[in-house]
Amino acid sequence: MPVVSSISERLKQARLRLNLSQVELAKRAGVAAGTIGNLEAGTREKPRNLLGIARALGVTPEWLEEGKESAPAAVASGVSPVAHPVILDGITVVPRIEWEQLMGEDPLPTVFNVAAPDASMAPKVPQGTIVEFTRGLEPRPGDGVLVRDSLGHHFFRQFREKRPGHWEAHAVNEAYRPMDSKDDNLSVVAVLTAVAGRWA
């Protein structure tokens, strides 16, 4: 990747190589669109949420802020960020996947980011908010979970245990019906471990 001298140039370069608009990047990073615009215009030198922006771009905060080290090859080649988390200079870069990729046959990364696909968890987690899931964790009552039904459809819900081996997947938004682990043939795919912004 060519050397660029400022955070505004590096940010714009990484964003364009991922074919993202400023609004799309802002959604991925959990920041206001104006934040990205101000950074690229050079009117703001260091964002408070540098880590979130770097993760959304698949680069390290050090490269984004100071130009240290090369950006990951995924960004340099213009393809999507790496498929699995990587550690660069002590910072874990978590890949972001599209909701549609959840139905793919490839195994999911252990940790991944995805945008909430609907308003089922609003107002706690509005549609489009970037959320981080981790596979292999045992859900506890109240945890956010990614669940899958027998048809391979995925849903973001809240875990509620009914009795051992039987649980419900509830939506915060009452417009969405509760789902039952047995009646809807559900399995827990991953547990929510982070939300861009606050879990209200």
C-alpha cells in the first residue's frame, strides 16, 4: 500500500479499498457519519473511537493514526478484511461479516462483528448497530445470542432459560415474537460479547 502522510489520507484510502461510503463505515464503526467526514477533511486529528474505526477497516490503530507498519494485506488488495481475528501489535482486529454470510457453508470465525439486521433488539441495539459475537461460549440468562433455526436462518435475540435443555430466544422489541428452542428447533451459534456504543 502506498505511503500516505496523514490520518485523513490513510482513512480515506482504507475506506475506498473496501468500497465503503462514509456512512457505511460509520455504521460499521459505531460512530456518527460526520466523524468520518471530519477525519477525512482533516478538521479532526484524532478520534476518540480510533479502535472501533480501525477494526471496521481491518487495520491497526497505529497504522491509521501514525502510519506505523503496513496495513493488513486484506485492505491493501481491496478485498474484505481477514476471515478470522488477527493480532497486530497487540491489538486484536476482529473481522466484520455480512449477515448473509451467516448462512454460508464456511465455518464462522471464533469472534466476528456483524450489523444487527433488524429492529428486534431495539431500542437496546438499533438496526445496523455493529455487534460482536463469540462462538464456543455457554449463554447465561440475559445474554444476547445469535441463534439458528432448522432452515439455517439466523436471529439476534436474548437468551432466557426455561429449564435445563429448554430455553427461549426473546426480542427486546415486542413486535417480534419470542422463539422457543424446541418448537422452533433452535441452536445457539454464538454469544454477544460487545456492542458498538452502549447496551442501553
